[in-house]
Amino acid sequence: MKPQVQPNKIVVLSGSGVSAESGLPTFRDAKGLWNSYSWQELASPEGWHRHPEAVLAFYNERRQKAWQAQPNAAHLAIASLESAYEVVIVTQNVDALHERAGSRNVVHLHGQLAYARGTSEPEPKRYRVDGDPIAMGQLCEDGTQLRPDIVWFGEAVQHFDEAEEHVATAARVLVVGTSLTVYPAASLVQYADRTAQKVLVALDMEEVPRGFTFLQGKAAEIVPALAAKWLSEVRVAE
Ligand code: APR
């Protein structure tokens, strides 16, 4: 049965571009992480097995920077929408800036820097580490080496079915700060309902998904204006 679109529901699909103006790097832009680091060596199970120390050092640095970063006007504007809408954020980001801005429903597809986990099966033990480093020799209660709770290339994303359901039932879908090049996250745009208002915000975009209005520019400049418009639409309707 086709999921029912909820008139008062907004889903935000966000990527690293929404945190760029908080000083955190994206991945594929000119100064993107994967232009200076190898994702094969630092963001894959194979790289972890080859040299876990280098992987821990890479994520310890990212965790510290993310912990020190502050939400920007785009994060805050998205959080402000909760005053009139049901808002769900489905993010590829591993920082906690949406939550820090006050957003209450955040689904992380690619894990979170603020958590570490063991490698025991079937259910690895998970621990909150906030901005603290993970060291070699730090073990979970099952005696396995702790690793960042991040989804690496080749690993299954988290909460995908839930994310798909949210996108399919939204009356408004905002895609912000993602190049939509990494799957299955990028496929979520296809679940947006035909009747939904669909907006994409990015500095540049090779191919804008069908049905989306492309607003080119910085998230911290464009998203607050869009949020103000959506909030005014509710007030008019009341
Ligand atoms: N405002 C809005 N958009 C921006 C800004 C900004 N200030 N800065 C950059 N962007 C846009 C770029 O135009 C680009 O479309 O953000 C996007 C960043 O794309 P990527 O670097 O590919 O990052 P992302 O889409 O988040 O990557 C997806 O890839 O490496 C993996 O797991 C990692 O979650 C990540 C996934």
C-alpha cells in the first residue's frame, strides 16, 4: 500500500555541505577530505585491518574538530521549522550539529563520530565518546578493539528502511549540501512523493533529480530564507 503523504511533514536529506560553514570539510569539493586522504585506506574495512592506528588517528582528529564546531544558520533554520512542522532529518553527516541546533528527529545513515563500537557479532557494543579519542588497546566489554561507529565504504548503512518511509510520507523534501553521489543514500530522493514540494540546495550540482527545484548557493544563506517562507505558509493556512 502506498505510504500516505503527511501535509505537515518535512524531511531534510543533508550532507557535509550543510556543515561546511561550521568549518567542517566536505568530501569531494576542492578542499574535500578525499582529495587529501585515501578513503580506501581510511574509510574501509580493508584499511582498518591493514592499519587501525592510522584509521583511529584520522577519526580522532575529525571527532575533535566536529566536537568543537558550532551549528550554523542552516542548522538553526532547519531546527526552527519544528515550531510549526513535523521535521525529520535524514543525514549522511557524522557530526552532531543538527542535534546541537535543537533538531529532535535526526536519523544518521553513516554513523556518528560521537560513538565508538566494538566488532563482536551479532550486535557490536556501542559507547558514547563525545569528542574523546579512541586508542589502540581500548576494548569493548566483549574484548574487541573499539573502532569509530562510522559506516565505511562497503558496509551497510544504518536505518535505511526508516529513512525511505520518512521520505515517502513527506509533503516537503529539502536536500541540502550533498552531491548525491554515494549510494544507497542518494537513492532516497526517488522515494519523494510526486505531490511533494522538492527543493535542493548546493553550491553546484551535476544532475538535479527530477521534480526538484535547484537553489544554487550557500546553505547558511539560502536555507533560512526557505524556512521563513515555509513557516509563513503555515501561518497563512491557519
Ligand atoms: N552550502 C551548500 N552546499 C554546499 C556548501 C555550502 N556551504 N559547500 C559545499 N556544498 C555542496 C557541494 O556543492 C556538494 O554538492 O555539498 C556537496 C558536498 O558533496 P560531497 O563532498 O560529495 O559530500 P556528501 O554528499 O556529504 O558525501 C556523501 O560520501 O564520503 C562519503 O560517507 C561520506 O557521508 C559521506 C558521503
